[in-house]
Amino acid sequence: LNGDIVEGRETSKIRIKPESDGIKVTVTVKIIGLFNHCVNTASEFVNITPAIKDYFPDEYGKISLKDEFAILDTLIVRVANAPQYQGFIKISIDKNESVARTKKHIRQLIKYIEYRGFSKKRFVFVIRKTTFHTTVLDLIPKDSNFPNCENCEILRGEDL
């Protein structure tokens, strides 16, 4: 391991901090207490992508569309300046809110992205039912899996 385990020692999940960005990390797990004829180790590797320095995702509740477009402009600029990343917009809606209405809202955001002269293909939208309404704008590497999201509907800009 080219790094340290920072969380999850002796659990089913771990978090590691690599020695540096842009490296390949191999993690090997050994299960103690199995019968001798059982396989008791497994390895997995991941490529750690470089961190975006001084970047924190924007998060907000219900705001006007005009204010949302202003925040979206910031994400568009960040996506434009980071070709290896894509925009990630996760909209958490109250259980009573309409998914159809949220999809209509996403179409408005896409129209704005295109109005600003940017490709919707560089954006991913996620709808998640929760007990509150919030939107998170973030950047994620183009070829990465999406951040864990149980019971989410993932909509790629290129498919909309």
C-alpha cells in the first residue's frame, strides 16, 4: 500500500490516503479464521486521480432559477478549465416532490448550459429522494464511477 488506512480498519470498508496524487494503489485484504482450503485474500487496485486544489462543492437549498444559473456558471467555468473532469449535479428532493418536475428543472439547466456555449455531454445529473431538498454541484473525473448514491436516478447530459 502506497499510503495509509485512515478509516475502517477491521471493517468491511476502508478509506485510504495515498502518498501522492496520480498513483495506482493496490489494497490487499486478508481474512483470518477461514478453513485452510478457503481463499482468504483478495486484492484490488484503484488509480487515484489528482485532487482539485482549493475546491469545495457548491450546495444549496431551494433558490430562484436566476441565482441557480449564477452558481451553475461557476461550475461551467470549472468544467471548462478541467478537461479531465465532468460536472456532477446531484438534486436531492423531498419524498413528496415530483421526479417529473425535477427532470423538467434539469432540462432548464441543460438549456442554460447550452446557452452558455457548453456541451451538456460534460455533465451528469442525479436525482435522489430524501427528506429534504438540496442541490450539490461538484466535479468528478470523467472515467470514474459516480459517488455512491443509493436509490438515485443517474441522467447523463448526452442522453438528455
